[in-house]
Amino acid sequence: MGAGVVTVGRRSYAVGLYWENSPSGRVAQAAREAASQPGQKAEFYAVRTGTKEGRVPQFGLGQALAGHKPGMASFAGCLANQQPGSWVGAFRLREGTVICVVRDELIVPDGDQLFINEADARDRLLQEIGFGGLQKVYAPESWAIAGADTMPISLLMDERKDVTLHTVQIPKKMILFGTLGVTLLLIAVGAAWYIQQEAEHERQSQLEREEALKRIRDMASKLPGAQNQQPEYPPPKRVWEDRPLPLEVIEACRTGLTKVTAAVAGWKMGTLKCDGQKIETTWSRMTGMSASPPGTSVDPEATHGTLNVPLPKLIARGHQDLANPDDITKRYLAQDWPGSIARAPDDPPPPPPAGYQGPWNPPPPPWVKRSFTFTVPELPSSVPLFIGDLPGTIINSLTYSPGTVGGSWVIEGVIYENRI
């Protein structure tokens, strides 16, 4: 299998692009950056724009060695725009057999391949069918694939050319603008460093004032009649500093998924939930008798099972200052995935010391919190810009619910933010 150029009707199409999703709106820039990574040999890129229905943009990387040229249409890109949903197709052409794999309207990374050996192409098609979750299968009639659509590729493609290759090399005008941008960035960094130094100086001064005030209070508490004064309340607990970072929770869950069997004959997976400490899945037996999924605890009726996979302990993130509510709201409105965010109740106040008899009314903490929920088609290697590096973010759970075609992940958690 590999890359190359095929002919459909009177038009040439590039095959063998490596496809990646790009949640960011700057897809062309993301494609150029990916093509310039060490070890990457890509001179061209193609872009599939996102849709209002929620499909994220994609870009594919092509190579000159495969015969790809600027302006050439992408076989998989044009066909995926023409054929929505989740499907796999094998298309026999003069140059070989092309395999295209599209799931949830997104071309999978290696789902754009040209096979010279037809037997290898048929094996790849059967492998994707075995994974399940497909709405349609396209295959040559001679392959005798049950339920497959044998419509000719010329009718499916309809000579589309809406996804074409662009050169990765940046124009000289862009280089000039880039140089100017770097200069402005250096000036901005210098100004930011000065502002940061001033802010640190002010912070140290504030700490000194607070220490002096604390010493005065300690002295006053030892004077006669001090017992009738307002008690000195302990600081509220900074809950988020005892929890791991969001990306570490997601990566732990991704690693743990390798220990969960994806499909077992005769059994159907229910929900799968991960909280960064363990993964829990539920199974239900469908029809007939068959062995339960490995490691599953089955109920006495032998109809339902539960699997628990413990994960390695994650470390606490440590000291972390919080962001302001306006900044968090702007991030939420700028992200691409569907979800919700809402104010959550404050944490319980610290309890009084043992044996204390007086009034106990601790002031509210200098922070508040909001809960959030995101729904995504697949567990990402990174989270949206909204929570990826956002301080005070805690991920409580990631829940996968399988559907008729594919499934979806729900990410739930809370965000602590400064009280303004």
C-alpha cells in the first residue's frame, strides 16, 4: 500500500495523503506546521473545512515523490465531502485499488491508501468491516462482499475537485510579515517581562503587609479580653491543587483503554467511565451462550457484567493561581465542541477547631467555581483550548456511550476561578 496518483474519468486525483483533525480554525497553518516536523516529508497539504453540524476541519499531507502536484484534487477528500456518514470503500482503478475509510464524516489518518496488490486491498476492507460502526460499504462486485454497494467510482465522485493540494512552502510576502511579527512579539515579550516584574514586586509587598497584619493579630489575641474578639479563621482549602492536571487525567484514561476489550462476540458494551483512577465498563449478554469479556465480573443471571481496570496513581499539580471569570467565559465561547457551563455551589467552609464554643462564620473563599460538560466524538490526545492549560480545572469523569454508528465521549468537571 502507499501513495500515488489515480485517474477517474478525465481527472487525476492524489491518493495516499496522511490525514489529521484540526480543532483550531487555522487549518492551513496547522498543516504547514505538521509538514515541517522533523522526519516529515510532505510538500503539499489539502484542507477539508468544518461544518455547522459540528464536524471539525481536517488536513491531509502529500508528497512530491508520489506524483502529487499543487492544484491536484484529493481522491479521499473529494469523495468524503460527497459521501457523508461512516463508510469504507474499495475502488478498482487502472493504477490499482484505492481504499478509503471515513468514520463520523472524518477520514481516518491511514484511511487514504493505494494498493497495487488487490488481495491486500481486500484484506484491509474486511478488517475495517470487522471493526464495525459502518453505515455503508463500497466494493467491486467480483469481491462478493455481502451488502456492499457496487456503484462505479465515476458516479460517486462526479468529477469533484473541491479539495485540492497546496504547497507547504510559505510565500516570501508571508516570510516578511512573519519577520515583522517576530519583532513585534519580542517587543511584547519585553513589555510583558517588565509588567511581570512589577506585579511580582507588588505581590511580595502584599505578602509582607499580610505577615505584619498577622503578627499584630497574634499579639492582640494574647491581650486581656481577646477571647471576645472574632476568631481567626483558617484559610479555605485549595481543592484543585490536590488534584492532577486535566491532560494527565485524559492521558491516563487513554493508556488504560488498551486493557479494555473493544468487542466480544455475544456481548454488548454499555457505558465506559474513567475518572483518572480507574476505568469501569458494563456489558450485557445478547443472544446465545458465549464467554464473557476477559476480566469481567458477571452477575448470577449471567446476563450482565462489570469490568474494573485500576490506573496508576497520578500526582497532585501543586500551587496554581486562578484565572478571572471573564477570561474563562471567553475561552468557553471560543472552543468548538458542544457543551455547557454553569455556576456551582461553593465548597463547605473549614470546620471550627476541636472544643471551640463561640460563633463560627468563616468568610467565603476568594474564589468560586463552575461545572462544565463537553460531548466529543472521540477521546482526544489533548483537550480543547478551553481547559487544556486553564488553571483551576478538575476533570471528574470521562464517559463513553456507544451508539448505533460510533459513539461519543462526555467530559465532566469543574473550574475554580477568582471571585470578582
